[in-house]
Amino acid sequence: MFKADVITLFPELFPGPLGASIIGRAMDKGLWSLNATQLRDYAYDKHKKVDDTPAGGGPGLVLKPDILARAIDDISPEDDPRPRLLMSPRGKPLTQNYVRELAQGPGAVIICGRFEGIDQRVIDKRNLIEVSVGDYVLCGGEVAAMTLLEATTRLLPGVMGSNESELDESFENGLLEYPQYTRPAEFEGENIPDVVTNGDHKKLAEWRQAQSEKLTQTRRPDLWAAYRDEE
């Protein structure tokens, strides 16, 4: 079973959307588990202080290394095979390939930063892997952690209803997904393309491939360049 542990200052945010729809049902079925731990529980003083001002000056606050390390060591001892992930805007990009790799493993320990981040020493000493969900800054790592977990857990065996639909999705083959249609056949004067409904599966596959390539080339030239390099 895929086991996720999240270290956060806001455990009440979890499971949030992860408790709904197919991901929530998969959790109820025991296909994966989620535990959110309050970092303040590992503070040493009566005020549960977990942060301090940046060394050398600067705005904001930084999570203290001794408290965070104490939480990590308790939740993830040395023999824990799960990767320790830190949601961070300076981390490696979260990609479909990476979430597929995570989904094949035993789970993950996820640290959600706040304020100006966390002390670099705990990143180095506890071998944290920094992961980014995009080139922007959030108030904390919680929403990013939910994004990572939803992207990962939906790939676990038994979670998705159709492996075939999964393989056709954006990024699975290096391209964005082709346009989708459903009934009614006519909507505000526009019909579903004939190639989608005429029953010629070969032509439909060719049309979908062409549409995926066109969309990727137009909207994500970076993906298109990588796709062409792999051909």
C-alpha cells in the first residue's frame, strides 16, 4: 500500500480534496493512506514555537532545523524506504514521469514549508528532495503537496477505472491530449467532427495524434521540442 505522511503546520487542511471522488474512494478501500502531522507537536517550548528570524537578516521567518528534524526522524526513521520530499519553488519540476515513479514506490514523506522556507541544514542532513509544482510562489506547501499526492495516487493500481484512458492523457506520451467531445452531436451550431463519429478507428487514431501534435507545438513548444528529440 502507498503510504503518505505529511508534516505541516495546518494538518486540518488534509485530506481536503484528496478525500473526495476516486482518490477518496481509493483511500477508503485501503489502496493508499494519508497521515498529516502537526509540526508544532515537536516544538520544545510551551508556546510551540517552530520558527525564527533568518540568520544574517532579512524579512520573514524560517522553520527551525532541530524541530523539523525531530519530526522527520519520528515519522521516517533511517530504515524507511520512502523518499522525503520538500515542496519548494526552487525544487525539481513535478512531471508525469516523476509521479509515475513515485506511484511505483512505497509512498512518500512530504514536508510543507511556510514563511521564508526551512533551514538549509535540515534539507542537507535529512536528504530532502525539493519538488516544485510550478514557477510561482504559494503561501505554503500544503496545496502543492495535495497536487503531488493526487497526481501520484490516481496512478496506483485499482484507483483509475480504465488504464486505456490513462495512457491517452496529457503528458503520458510526451504530448498534450487531443480534443474530446460528447453528446449532444450539435452544440450552438457546431457539430462533433465527422472523423470522431464515423467509426473508422484508423482515421480517428491518426486525427487524434495530429491534434495532439498540433496542440503541443502551439501551446507547449518546450514539450514539442523534447518530443521531437525522442523520435
